[in-house]
Amino acid sequence: MGDISCSNGISSGNGVNGKSHSSLNGYRKSCWYEEEIEENLRWCFALNRLNFHSGPQRFNLQGHALVIDGKLQSAEVDEFIYHESLVHPAFLHHSSPKTVFIMGGGEGSTAREILRHKSVEKVVMCDIDEEVVEFCKAYLVVNREAFCDPRLEVIINDARAELETGKECYDVIIGDLADPIEGGPCYKLYTKSFYEHTVKPRLNQGGIFITQAGPAGIFSHTEVFSCIFNTLRQVFKYVVPYSAHIPSYADTWGWVMASDSPFMLSADELDTRIKQRIPGENRYLDGKTFSSASTLSKAVRKSLDSETHVYTEGTARFIYGHGSVHQQNQAKLIRNGLMEGTPAKSSK
């Protein structure tokens, strides 16, 4: 969960929440955003400016970072790692992806990366929170072109309900959902029944499903990454887990790609398709990068191979945190906001 703590801005040896923070010429930042990554680890960002005050939806844009329900979702400084990793492997492995459904993705960055592919004709982005979508349209300049692209259709609805009631099938379905946190709205969209009875029937022949799958570090991958992988391999014939380090998440992050058609492309073949299909250059992902990302460490591979837990509504696992913003002291007066800041060191 995330806290906003404020002080008078003058360094007196006392830090936020009783901790000492570095100062510059006797002056230190007056506000800090602090997120508890796990029980004994917190990650801090110094806030330079608070620009935006919103309504009751409990989201804010922290400088170049989107925070929802007290959890950092995306930071401009490194969001390209997350979104290129989420989008391009599935699109490059598909023979010719034309139609796409995004579950969540209200930030617009996933749609931005999808729309770079020449073959794409229609993208449906279904997010339940209209206020988040409108907020990101207004403040995330990097995604304004994507939101204006005529190929993008934005639907404000529950993604599960939209897929269950709709009749259209898609070449690629992407799960760009919030993390499965206790009390949060999205954990039911990581279950075997959802994948089997809602997602898979909406895929065209040769279709690919890809989802973000939470922390995938050497110690954190057993929270949800391993069981999401195991759940998907109960539903699809071919399942590929992969991961990358996201600095602003203070951890390695995981994705799982699944299909009933095999994933056969080499690194060189992926590079060829990138040149043929995507104008310009990716900042992060190429063939060798994906080959590396999908080569997990020995410890994580063994853990995933031996995972037996299947994700259901009754046996759900959650990452650390809760589905609400926890605010203390003066932070109680700041519900939501547009903040500019820089990451500080984490402390145990």
C-alpha cells in the first residue's frame, strides 16, 4: 500500500515516518510517497510537486508514475519495459494479429504498443474505471496519439462481463489488469474458470492470450506468478512464462503467454518480424531479449515445474498489499493527485 507523508521541508535530522532522509544544502523534500513492497521493505519517492486533486476513485499520478489503490502501476521512466514485454511477444508469435481485446489497460500504454503493429485493424480496450481512463487521456501525453487512433475502441465495463456477453472473437487477448490483491477487484480474472470458459472461447484459431502475472523474483515468484503459470497450463497446450526487471517495481516482473498453437520462433526470426511489422525501434525488446526473458533461473524453473496450485476464487493467492489506499497524518488530506517525484533508496 502507498502512503503520502509531508513535513515542513526543512531538514532537522528527522525523516518521513521517523526515518532520516538525505538533504541537499540543508533542504529536503517536503513530501514523500512510500509504498510497502513487503512486510520489511518499503520503496520511497520524493515528491517535487502535487498538481492534481481528484474525486473518490483513489488514484493519482505521481510525477511520471500512476498509482491506483496505493500500488504503483506504471512509471514513465521505465514503463516501456513492462509494456513492450506485455505486448510484443504475443504479437510477434502470431502469424497476423488483426483484432485485439485488452482487459484493463486504462493507462493507454498497452494500446499504444499494440497500435504500432501494421497488421492491427481493431483494438478493444475494456476498463472498468472511466475516471482513470479520462485522467490518463488528459495527463499522459505519450499516449494521446493512441487514444486518438480510430482503430481503438474504448469500452467502460467489467472486462469479464464484456467478454461473456459479447460474440466477437480476437486474435490476441491481453490481461493488463491490476495485481491480484486481497480486497482488490481483479483477482477473479486470474482463475482457471475465467481462462477456460471466458477467455479461451473468445480467441480465434491460432489465437494467443497474454497476461501480466505479478512479481517473478527469486523470492517473490511464488506469490502469484507460479500459480498463474500452472493455472494457464491446465487450459492451454502451450504456455511460456517470462520475466524482466522493472526498476520502479523494485522487483523482477512476470508475464505468461498461452495458446493452443506452439511458439516456435527463434531470436533471429523475432528480429525479422520486428523489422517487418513495427515502424521505428523498440526501446527494450528484441529477439535476444525475449530469449533471455523466457530463460528463467534454475530456481524459478524448478519452482514453476513443481507448482500444483490452481488459481480459483476459493483458493486465490494474492501479492502483498491491500485494495485500498492507506494514508497517515497529513496525507489524509491528500486523496489523489498528480505528483512529480524521483525514487529514493528502499530501506529495510
